Amino acid sequence: MIIVLGATGQIGSGVLQELSKYEELLVGVTRRTVECSDRKGYSMRRADLFDCSALKSVLKDGRTVLLMTPENPSSTDPISDAEKIIENYREAIKGSDIERIVGLSSIGAQFNTGTGNLVISNMLENAFADLSIEQIFVRPAYFFSNWLGFVNTARKTGVLYTFFPVDLKIHMVAPRDVARFIGRLIILGDFNKRIYELTSSHSYSALDVAEILSIQWSRDIRTEQILPEYWLDTLLRAGFTEKAANGLADMTKAVIEGKVYPESQEHEREILSTTLVEYFSKKS
């Protein structure tokens, strides 16, 4: 049995769709009661990641599990919450038939400090070192979907805001591509590598996003950086708690300073196909 946590998120739901193409016993897990009806190709179960007994129940008969550590802007302490969730994962897995972990991590997870909320991915990758089970971690680059909130504002105001310098180019990928890769990896992968890093063939900046939006909307969209001294206030007004905002701010600072990068010499690297133009043409 393959178990997919975070089944209603953009990655989890995409992985379920990919895996449902194969004749495998498949279970999605969500904390949302209303989502727990069976779907075509898989069934749904409910478990809160903070409820260890519920996790034990849904994992006990599994063989492979997709793990992730959802970020919650309303968390008063994202790092402590992640520690609790990961410890629950450990306890549930130790009492189960799980033989393989596939973890959703992130580019930059090689660092255990100085990268803000990205250290959660490092915690996930190192949490099961003492367990005698197969462990694979997938590190995607920055998601195109992270722009969507800024794009909605740009549609109204004509300004694409960003925390990054407007000309800073970084690797970006489509969440659907990441989900497809993970699904195929679970079914077809030979697992010669412990870590798979997912990047794009090109790097992109806020200027590139604005140019695409300008063409699609037939109007001028300009870019404007939100300067570091305004990051916390902006995030707090958007609903983040203070610790969640600080974690995101520290992560953004690490990206700008070039501290978040692939370790492609050490790990398997996959270049995903969806381009920035293709992604936003579907979102326009």
C-alpha cells in the first residue's frame, strides 16, 4: 500500500493523480473531514499530523509513504511544530510495515542553520537516519505558484511586488511537474540516489514574470521590490505570526545571498520541463 500525506495540497493531490494511473493500493491522508470520501483510483483517510495515534492507524499497513511538513503561516512556532510532526512520523513508522519513505524536501536542505524555514527540510531529511528503511528525498526548486498572490495584486494595481531584487534569477518549477516526478519515482524509480534535486532549464526573475503578465494582459506591469526593512510588517499584515514571518524573511534573505542552491555534484538532478510562460498561460 502507498500512503500519501498532505493529500489535498498541490503536491499531494498531484501525486495521487499520478499514482492512480497504476494498479496500486493507494491511500491519501488529509486532516479535513469533508475530504475523506473515496475517490477514483484511491481512498481517503483522515489524520491530523499532530495526532500520533491517528498517524499510527493510517500508516500501520503501508509499505511506502510520502511525507511532507506543511508550512502554516498561522503557526506561532513553525520549527517546534515541525519537530512535533516529524517525531510523530517516526513513532508511527516504527509501529508500521513501512519499508520506504519518500520525503518532500527543498533545494537548500543541506543546511541545518541560517536558512529560515528551510531548516525544516533539513530536519525531515535527517530524522530517520537510525531506522532501517529505504529513504528518498526530493528537493524541488522555488515553485512558480509562490508568485500567485503577487500576481493577483498585480492584476489589480499594475505592480508586481516581490521580496527579491527584481532582476534576481533563480530556478523555478511547476508543482504539477514535481508531483508527476514523485509519482513516477515511487512506482518506477530504482532509488540509486538518496536525494533527487528538481530544477528548471532556465532561471527566472520578477522582471521575467512581469514581462509575461504584460504580454498576456496587454498592459504594462512594472516590478517593485519590497525592501527588507518592510518584510516583517508586510507578512504580519498578510496574516503570518511573528515567528512564521521571521522564518520566511530569513529564508528569503538566504536565497538573495546565494545560500540556497542545488548540490548537483552530490545528488541526482532532474530538469523539469514546464517553463514560466507555459505555467502562467494556464493561470491567466
